Amino acid sequence: MHALAFYALAGLMVLFTLLTIASRNPVYSAIFMILSFAATAGLFVVLDAYLIAVVEVLVYAGAIMVLFLFVIMLINLRPEEQEGLRLNPLAIVAAGTFLALVSRALNDLGPGVGSSPNALQGSPGVLAETLFRRYVVPFEAVSLLLLAAILGTVVLARRQGSET
Amino acid sequence: MIAIGHWLALSAMVFTLGLCGVMMRRNVILVMMSIEIMLNAANLALVAFNKYQLPAADGTVAPDGQVLVFFTIAVAAAEVAVALAIAMLLFRRLDTVSVDDVANLRW
Amino acid sequence: MNWLILLLPLGAAFLITCFTQKSKALSAAISLAAVWGAFGIAASHLPEVLHGEGHFVVADSFRWLSAGDTSFRYGYLIDGLSLIMLLVVLGVGGLIHVYSLGYMHDDPGFSRFFACLSLFMFSMLGIVLADNFFQVFIHWELVGVSSYLLIGFYFRKDSAAAAANKAFLTNRVGDFGFMLGILMLFYATKSWVAPGSGAGDFRAMAAAISSPGWLEQAAMSIGGGRWVMTNEHFLWIAGALTFMGVMGKSAQFPLHVWLPDAMEGPTPVSALIHAATMVAAGVFLLARIFFVYLPSETALSLIAHIGCFTAFFAATIATTQNDIKRILAFSTLSQLGYMVMAMGLGGVDASMFHLTTHAFFKALLFLGAGSVIHAVHTNDIREMGGLLKKMPITGWTFLIGTLALCGVPPLSGFWSKDGILHLSQHPPHYAHDWMITTLPTITAVLTSYYMFRLVFQTFFGRPRDHHRYDHAHESPASMWMPMAVLCVLAIIGGQLIGSPSTLEAFRTVTRPAGVMEYEPIHADEHTILHALLIFGLGAGAAFAAYGPGRWISPGRILALPGMRGVHALFDNRWYVDDFYAWIVKNIQQNVARACNAFDQYVIIGFVVNGGAWLTRASGAVVARWQTGSVRAYALLFLAGVAALLALKL
């Protein structure tokens, strides 16, 4: 059961990602990306990380992609004249090498990793317990980070006085 | 049973796809999206590791991986906001969203 | 307290240079005080030394540098040998300081002169007091520097500057050998010296070299024992190299070329440095480190033959010279040859005896020459004549000095020089060596000849240049008083020092066992006749040629077949200087040019400039990677990460 879900969702994720980077129309890319995130959320559920799955959909698919769409429309992006994905042989070789190396690296896993899943608890309660007990300082730091991001964005995107 | 290797292979593949997107697209927005894809793939790997870690002596499994994913998502959101603001500025100033047109720091 | 012997002159030099350059009186006072103060301190040890039978020693040292388990010490070693040398250097030096008050009175560089003199005193005393090889070497070089400063005192004169350079460079050649010798000795005795003694300590090394089994030990071996050099062979090579330092400093052939030219310096300098003290430093060193030479016949033979030849060689040249100081310079060379030869023949005491008496009468002669020059303003004896009437004190003291130099009894020279002559006529090992048995005696005859030639032309006869003659006058008291003192010493010095017990008292503690005992010459008729015969031959010839009668004219001698060639040979100093000039011009300069070319093209051109060019070129290449294109950067980024991963795996 798990296996079937995994392969299906995995395939979907890869497919949608591929379509994202290959589309000529930026809006199409955005939509495909949302779908890719949805597949990812499904994979998270398979991994028993329920809260993360929901957060993925809410934040990534819901907020971030919407922001992308807003910006695309604001700057009035048209589909590009040339082919969207220009196949750069050097890049493909580099990416291929990278993939090979990473796979090789991930083969040598340390002693703390098992090959069969454990009984992970992914409910909000368990997560919250850890988050607000052990990781409360990073939590506060991240909130400061978000504040900085907001301020930065506001300052950057303001229309300057002299510009039209 | 799905071994962890499968998950990691998936994560690596999606990461590489994102990488290709960064290197091969001319549009700034698309490059940003590709970066998001890469971050997402990393999140997947984190949760996979969390799921496949060995339990502690008393059987509990710490959800630290998921907490880290939490933080990653937050940071990604912040980063996207600022990056898109910069992209907008770029568009306003140079009237283009092509990465190739922003090559002023030549030798 | 004994440290003051070194510190007083050094302090004087420092004070004069920094503070009292403007004041002549103050500079002179400081310098004189330093010298005479040091003399007093040294003389305070005299009573003990005279009763010490050669075993008196007082020493002190401190550790100066250490490297690993080798430590270089600086200190003083006052034994009989040091003391006699100290008294000579400080005593004669002090008298010359007094003389300089008068001689340099009108010179604008008066203070500078005294500063340099004090510096020289410090350097020389360091050699005398040193207790180890490295300290000696340091002061050896210091003396070279002081000599350079003093020879080149009239630095605006090209010939003086050139002479100073020549002195320094020639000494440098000798010092090169000296250093090598020291290092060899240090290496060979390193494991045999008492632990805790400083590097190159004389007493420690003397003990090491004379310890049983040292000579047979292998110094170096090649091929794991297939070819072995024992310490014995090592020692004679080291000895020969060390002797190179002596050759340089004491102007033995072939490193003698600087001494005649050094007469460019003021006459007190010639008297002090180039007659009495600095050139004697080589002989002193030989006495100090005789333990190096005694075991090795080859080294001793080398020393004896070089000394003997130098004596003869210099005497022949002196017969043709016309500059009063040059004649005296060659005479010094000749006498130094005697001293060195005596060392080589094993007569350490005889050699030191002659060193002492020679200091007295040679300094006297130089001071007299200075007095003459001061009066007539020329060095050329052909422009002098009949000065005895006008400068009686100078004339008579000069005459007495000359008699002493020629070995006329009962003056001091008779005892010391004839001691050496006696040694050369009955040498322990060289009975069949014609050079050692005949040349010194011939040299003595020549000595009498040229010295009386000098005396007759300068002080007797009719004045050749009336203008100069009329202006001549006796020198002031500051100049003739030291001459008088030296004259007295030249007369009585022989009996004063020449007894075996006194000479024994003045031995060094590093003296090895087995040095032959000093045999004083007996003043019997045989010896006196012998001395008078030599004197008579030489002086008689001079009298015949240059005396009042002028019975034999030098021109007629020159007309004889072959004599012109001989005269030219002597007059041009056996062409040694020309030979050296040729070597420098044709060989050394070309080697220097080759080295310069190597430096210019390979080192500067290729390595330095090439390195810069390479950097700039590769920088230009790499700079092209800055395309400004973000995608290219991203690609490079990825390539870098992939490379790192590949490395890690």
C-alpha cells in the first residue's frame, strides 16, 4: 500500500517538476509547480508527517505560489519568444555529474539511519512539544527573520519619488 | 518495503531538476521557482530521514526533522518575498526580466 | 676590573665620536686617559707575572650566545703572553698617542683621529685578551676595520682610499682561510673538549689536541671507512688555513701587498699599527695557538719557509726604495718574516722576544721618520740630507734605532735578532735546508745596507734641497719625548727582557709540552764578531755608496750587466702587485661579469620578473571568467560543488 502510494506520488512529483521547468508560459509553470507541491504533500502524508503536509500546502502552494502569480501578472510576463528551456550541454553534464555524485554520497549513510520506517508521530501535538520546548530560540529567531523580510520587501518595492 | 534509498533518490532527482531549471532558464521568475523546487526536494529528504531514523533506547522517535522542515519552509517564504521584490525593482529599472541582461559586473 | 682594559678605549672611542668632535683638547684627553689607564691596570699584574714562571693566569668570561649545546663566550685571558703583549700595545700605543698630539695638531680631523685610535686600541686589545677562537676572529676583523679607517684617514686623497681598500681586501682573503681553519679545528675537537667550555676556547682545545689518542682519531671518513683522514692530517690543513689569517695580518708573502701602500696613513698610524702592534698580532696569535702547529711538521715547515722568504724578499725591495716610510715598511715586513720564521722553527720565545724589541725600535724609527717628514714636508730621501745638525734629537734617536735594528751589540736588537739568526743557522730539523740556513743571514746584511743608506741620505751629507733644509726644525716636545722613551727602551730592552727566566714568565698557559727551551745567545766574542761582521758589511756598502766620500757611485753599479734587471725587479716589488692587478682585471672581473649576468638574466629576469609576468598573465586569463552573467556563475558554482563532492568521495 505504501509502496503504491509512494511510486504514484513520486512519479507525479517528478512529472510536474519537469513540466514546471520546461514550460514556455510562466503561468503554466506556476500551476504545474502548485501541482508538484500537492504531490509532495501527499508524499509527506505517506511519511506520517501530517502537520508538515498541511503546512506545505498552506504556505508553499497557497502563499508562495500565489505571490509568484501576482508578480508574474504585475510585470506582465508574456510567454517567451524562444524555447523556454534551452538545453545547455555543459549544464546537463554538470547536473548529471552532480546527480551521480550525490547518489553515491547518499549511499554511504551513517549509523543512525535504518532501512525500515519507524513509528513516527507527525501530529501537531508532538511537533509542537518539540518545537516550543527544545527549539524555542530558533523559533523566535525565525520570527525575527520574517520581520526583517517583511520590512525589506516593503522598502524595496516602494515606488521611488522620481520614478513613474 | 520502501527503503530510505528510494526516498533519497527521488529527492536527488527533483533537486537536480531544479538545478537544471536554474541553469537553463532565462527568466528571473522561473529561476526563483526552480530554487523553490530545490528547497522542496531538500525538505522531502529531511522528512524521509526523520521517518527512517533509528528509535531511541526507550522507543521514542524525535520529530526533529519535521521541526527543521518547518523552519526551512519559513525561511523559504521570507527569501521568496525579498527575491521577488528585487525582481520587480529589476523590471522597473531595466524593463526586462532576462537574467542575461544584468551583466554589468564584467571584468 | 680587568674588563676596563677593554672598556676604557671602547668608551673613549664612543665618547669622542658622539660628543667631543668639536673639542680637540677634550678628545685627546679622553683618548690618552683611556690608554694610560688601561696600561696601569695591565701593569698592575706585572709583579705576579714575573714570579709566575709562565703559570700565571687570570681569566673571566660570560656566555654571549648559545645555539643548541654550543655556547660562544666572550672574555679575557691574561697570562704571561697576554701581559707582555698588553704592555707593548698599551705602552707603545700610549707613547704614540702623546706623539700624535704634536704631529696631528694642525689637522682638521684631529678628534676623528683619536676616536679611530681608541677604536683600534679596543680592537687590538680584544685580540690580545681573547680566550677563544671566535672572539679572536671578531676582533681580528675589528682591527681590520680600524686599520681601514686609519689608513684611509686622508680620505680625500685617492691613493689613501685605494690603499685602505687594498689593506682590507687583502686581509679579507687571509681571513677567509682563517675562518675555515677555525671551523675545522672546532669541528675536530668538538667531542674532545671539556663539556661546558665555550666554543673554540683556547685552553680547552689545547688540552683536547694534546690528549692521547686525539691525533689518531679519524676526523673524516668517506665510504664507511674506505678512505679516512686522521686528525693529524686534518690538523696540518687547519693549521695552514689558520696561518692564512696570520699571513694576511702580519703581511707575509703573498699577502704582503697591502703594507707598503698602507704608508698613506698618517705616520703615527704607521708607527702604531703597521710596525708595533697590528702586524704583530699575527705573530702573537701563532704563539697563542702554537698547540695547533707543534704536532704537525708540515705546517711548521710551511710557516718557517714563508717567513724566511718574506724576510729576504722584503729586504731586497727595500734597497731600491726612496720613500722614507716605504723603506721602513719593507723593513717591517722583513722583520716580521724573521718572527714568523722563528715560530716555524720552534722558537716561540725567541720570536716573541724579537716582537717586543722590534716594537720598540721600529716605532722609534717611524716616529723619527714622522718627525723628519713634519719638518721638511716630503717623504723622498733624495730631497733630504744633512738633517742631523738641524734636528739633533730626531737624528740621534733615529741612529740608535737603526743600530738596534741592525743588531749591533749591546742594543736590544742584537739579543733578539741574533737569537733568531742563531736559530736559523742551527735549526733543529732543517740543517740541510739552504733557504733556512743562508737567507736570514743575507737578509741581515741587506738590512744594514738599506737602513744606513736611509740614514746617510737623510741625516748626513750635503742637503740636496736647500729650501727644505732651511725650513727644517726640531719637533716639539710632545713629539720627541716619546721618541726618547722608546730610544731608552731600544737600548736596554734586550737585557731587560732577554733572560730565560723573564721569557719563561711571559709564556702562555696554552703552550704545549715539547716546545724547545729558549737558549739565550751568549755575548761571547764569537757572537759579537758575527754581529759586527754583518753590520759592517751592510753599513760599509752603504757608506761607500752614499756616505761622504761616495767612493762607489750607484750609477756604476747599475751599469754592470744584469744589474738593471735586478734593480727593476726589486724596484717593482718583484712584480707581485702587478700580477695581482692582472688577475683582478682579467680573471676576477670576468668571473664577476658572469655572475652579474647570471643575476640579471636568470635571477632577476627569469625568476623575479618572470614570476611577476606569470602572475599578471594568469590573472588576465582568469579575469575573463568574470562575465557578469549570473547563469554562468551558477554553472561554475555547480561545477565547484561537484568537484568538492568528487574529492570527498
